[in-house]
Amino acid sequence: MHLRFWGTRGSIPTPGPKTAFFGGNTSCVEVRTKSGTTLVLDCGTGIRLLGLDMLSRPGPHRIHLLIGHTHWDHIQGFPFFTPAFLPGTELNIYGSTAFQHSLEESLSGQMQYSYFPVKLQDLASRLHYTELEEGFFRIGEVLVETQYLNHTAPTIAYRITCDGATVAYVTDHEPFWNSPGPIFQHPGDQRHIEFLRGADLVIHDAQYTSEEYRTKLGWGHSPGDYVTDVAMAAGAATVALFHHDPAHDDETIKQIQEIQRARAAAARSSLEVFAAAEGMELDVIGKGWEKAVVQVSALERRPVFGRRVLIVTHHRADVVAMEQVLPEDGLVLTAVSNGRGAVEMAREVRPDLVIINGKLTDGDSASFIQQLRTISDKSDLPIIVLTEAKSESEMLYSAESTATDYMARPFGPPMLRTRVRAWLARTSGPALFPEELPLTLRTAEKSKAEPVKEVESVDTKPDMDIFLSGSPFAALTTEQRARLIARASEHTYTSGQVVIRQDDPGGTAYAIISGRVRILESVPDSPMEMFLGELGPGEIFGEIGGLRYRPRSASVVTLERTRCLSIPAEDFVQMLRESPELSMALLRVLAGRLYEADRLLARYAPDPLTGLPGRRAFQEVYQRLTAGAKRRRASVVLLVIDVLHLKDINDRFGYSVGNDVLRTVADALIESSRSSDLVARHGGDEFALLLIEAAANDAELVINRVQQKLRQLAIYRNLPLTIECHCGYAFSQNPPDAPDELLRIADEDMQGKGSEKAK
């Protein structure tokens, strides 16, 4: 692999004569493989120089941009990355989801008109976003592995293996424990070392000296001594000191470099140490280490919303600090003051994560850890211990009491928040949303200023009404009914709550006791949702996920206050094996759903020629999208595009060419719009494009983009003609409930433009 540093600075650019050698641009590293794959690590201001250099290279460019996190110094160069403005560029962007923001939202935030003259959606290149968790994925021949770092925001490291070599890119990161190497006892540091294991080059955050770090605890960056020590512990060949502090001039960085070289020599290590410098290039020659260090997919989303966190501490100030940050991620908090109360509450709450003070009023945390895991029936239940000192003296070493993680008090709430998010993602099963919890446990919807309350016991005894006549369960014997509900629980949902989300893991079947739900299926790469039906008392849903061992195929939303019985999928499947009557009842249910699905497909099937939604589907999706826009007080633009002379094209060139023209127009509209917009074939030769959160001046920009894309595609596909279209648009700050009025205005605008051209 060939590597070049385009930006090495942290926090803020520092150009000037005193930073000329190591550079003043913020983080950006380019990696190129022998086969020509281009990876770019972070897009600080250094990416501007990389973009200018790429203009001299043959195009079109296909770039994979890997972003560690979305703090400004790691994304601020993106608006100045010239290839992103070129129509032929394909830019694949990877990164961790920021708090409450998607990757796309984080990048577009700095490109609002208030800060920058060009919006993200106005870029001519093709942008693709992939949000990552811990795990691995591949980019062609390149193996990419990720791991969460210890920072104040969700941040991931990248381990890149290709051409027989491995490069680990690790910034921004802080030691989990302020203890000297070379032996690291903290489980977080041990995970970190294993991630770096055997790397040929480690590019690591080394922003501070050890003296500076004493006053920077909780800021999310590493001292140089720690970097050298973990690189030696991991058996890395070379380490590049990176993310230089803006206060460090060239002379200071040279001194840090020499200190760390001497540290490695004193340990009799073969580790090579250098400080990364802007413009430095090197070929990474590997030792043949290509063993994967992680075993799960980084592309599998593991939502933390709705997870239950049990807080065990008598320090009220700690609870208040957690209340200020954790509910923002939709986490459901329950606080108790002592260990015995935690054990009792764990029976009720079944927490997904526990934060426990090391010293409690009724004993040490060690005496309660195994009890909490046993009661919660989770051997891997993540438990974070809050200790009183930053050393391994309070760590728990016995097999029965080993904690998952440790944080010193006083802790930084942002750092704790990222730790909690990382551990929940690592150990996540099917997510429970607040509406799935007993009413007294719901806190995710509350104001973050409202304190977490002590939770009283809740009666969740399953209701027997589901066994009445007409229910699929009616034929079960009394003994079978008792076994079926032995591990079941009852939940009440308010109107409009999501019970199941599409693509979530399927581990539970549901039976409706009272109320009604609606089933919706999202269409891939489209804002469309297909209505599949409604269910009422005595009916079941969610059972297909358990039968197929696949993620949920649709979402289920309540239409009114609804009570459901949730049954573990394995219990439901076992009962199907035992009861032919229940199996037959389920077959009748599935047969009815297939019949209804066929009827709906005939009504709402996409246009077979272009694959776009038709007129009827456009009407329904328009209502849903504009309703959301009105809630956000966002404006919309509706474009209509009319293909000219389609009958003449069919008569002269044949219907196959006419069909190619329609497909080309559809593709041009898709490639010129965002995935959140709605593209539809509204008639034989007419298309509609609904732009959400768009301004009036965006219309002409998109129209020009569509016209340009039409010309490119027509040439690329060797069409024997020039595709001509008339376009019109309507803008609304308060879109009407139905699209008819906007369609009329857009059509009048189109006709007016057509008349002007005719003159």
C-alpha cells in the first residue's frame, strides 16, 4: 500500500512558518492499493490539497472516504474537496453515526447557506453513505475493520489490510486508564492493543505530552508515552505520531518524536517511531499479517434507542450528570441507590447495561455483579464500574465479579455517553423501544431536564383474552396455554407508537389483546412505504421473523391504544411443533395475507418499465412526506417533467427506443435527486419529482442537473436522438394535503416556459 499524509494537525489548522515542516492542515491521509483502490482517511483541511492533486490524475474518480468521527476538524475540508463537485466522481463515504445525527446530516450541517454557498445536495458527484458499527467489511480487495475509540463523541478506528500489509488509523482516542505501560490492566486498553496487534503501521493520536495530559483528562486525546507503549504491546512494526496539538510548533514535535524513539529504545523494542509530516509518502510493506481481529459485520446496524440502563449509586450528582446526556439517545434510565435494590430492580427491568458505583452503602460492587447478570439472564451484560481512583487498584479480577469497563470518578458525561453507546452496540439484541415497555418505565420521551425516578414494580401478568374464540390460540389446551405464556409479557402502546421496526432482528411474536395496528413495508432506496394491512384483537404479527430466522420484513405501528402479548419466538415455534391445530390456524392466517398482498401489489405495483412509483402510489407517499415536512416547518418543491415527441419517437424508431427514452429520463431524475426525495412516473410521458426541505431556487438547479444528466446518459447509452423535456415547478412553504394544486401550478409553469421557447 502507498500512503501519503495530507493533513496531520488536530483541533484547528495552524499554518505558518513555525509549522511548515510537520504541517498545519487538519487530519487527512490517502491510501492507495496496488490495484488502484483509493481510500481517504478523514477530511480535515488537508483534503483540499488532495483534491487539487487528484485533478491531475486520470478520471473519473472513485473514492472511498473513511471518517473517524464528525467533529469539525475531521470534516471541515470536505466542502473544499474539488472532486466532489465533478459529475463523474463516485464518492463513497463511511463513518460512525453521530449523536442524534446521521452521517449525511452531519456533513450537510456545515454546508448550510448560513455557513457555505453550496449545499451538500447540490454537489454534482454521486454520493453514497454507509454508517458503520464495530466489525469488518470489504472494499474490493481491501479488508476494513473498525473499533470504537475512547472519545467524547462516537469515534471509530480503521484497520486496513491489503497487499499483505496492515495500517491502523486511530484518532481521536484517550487512554482508558491513566496507568503507565507496558502492562495494561484496563479491559478497554487491552481491546485497543488487540485491535492494533501486528499492524505494520499504526497512525495514532499523540496530541499531548505526558505533562500536558494531566490537565487534559477527558478531552479525548492521547499522550505520546501511551502511544508508544500500546504500539510496543501490540507488536506493531512502526507508529506514526499524529493529530499534533495546534500549540506545538515544529521544534516541539521533533522533541516529542525523539523522546518517543528513546522510550522505544529503552524498552529494547524494534518499534520504529516517527512524527507524521504533511506531504510525507511511504510504501507500507507488510509482514504478511492478514488475520482478522473482529468477527462481526460493521454494516449491521445495532440501534441503542430504547435500551434499558440501570444506574446503581448513592451519589445523586452522578445520576443527575447521566440524566443530562443518556436520555438524548433514547435510553431508558432506572436509578437505585444500593446493591440490594439493584438486584430487585433487575428482576423487573431486565437491564441492557448497568452503571454501578464501586463502593456502595451495602457493600462493594463486586458482590452484586454476578447476581445482576444471572437475574438479567445475560452472561455478557455490560457492567461499567465507577471507581474512586485512576489505577488498577480498584479493578475486579475474580472470574465471578469481572466488570466489563471501569471509569474513574469524577467522570466526564460525554465520555461516559460514548462508552455506554459502544457497549450497547457490541451486545445488542432486538431493540426495545420505549413504547414496548410498561408505562411506568418509559422515560425516553420525557424532557431531559426531568429527573429519573425510582421505578415501582409493574404488574405485567399476561392477559388470557387472546385465547378466546377466533384467535389462532383458541385450540390450545390449558396446559399448552400455560407453557406458551410462561415467559410471555404484556405491553401497552399508545397511538402512533412503533412496535416493530423493519430490518430489526426477529426474536418475538406478538398477539393483540385489544386495539389495532397497521403494517407498513419500506421500499429500498426510496421514501415509499407500502401499506400491507391492519390487524385487530386476537390476531398475531412478528411470527415470521422467528420462523425464518431473518430480520423483520415490515414495520408495525399502532393506530390506537393497543395491548399486546409478546411471546419469545422459540416458545412460539415449539408450540407450533406440538399443536397441529395452531399450525393450521397460522397457515390460514398466512394464506389470507398472501391473498391480500397479491391484491395490493396489483394496485400499487411500481411502473414495470421504469421501476418508479405510479400515480396512485405517488399520491399516498406525497401525503406522508409532506405531513412530515409540515411538522418540521420545511418547504417543498414539486417538479413535473414532460417528455416531448414521445409518439413521434415511437413511430420513427420503434417502441424499444421509446422505452429506452423513458428509462433514461427516470434514471436521470433518480441520479439528480436525493434518496429522501420522491420520483414517480405520473403518466405516460410525464414524471413528477418531489423535493423535501428544498427552496424555490433549488428547482432550477435540479432542472439543470436533470438536463445535464439526460445528455450524458443519452450519449452513454447510444440513443439515436436527443431527449427533449419541458420542466415546470411549484414551491410551497406549507404544502397542501393533496398534490393536485402543486401539480396544477407546476404544469402551468411548464406550459408557460414551453410557450416562451416556442416564441
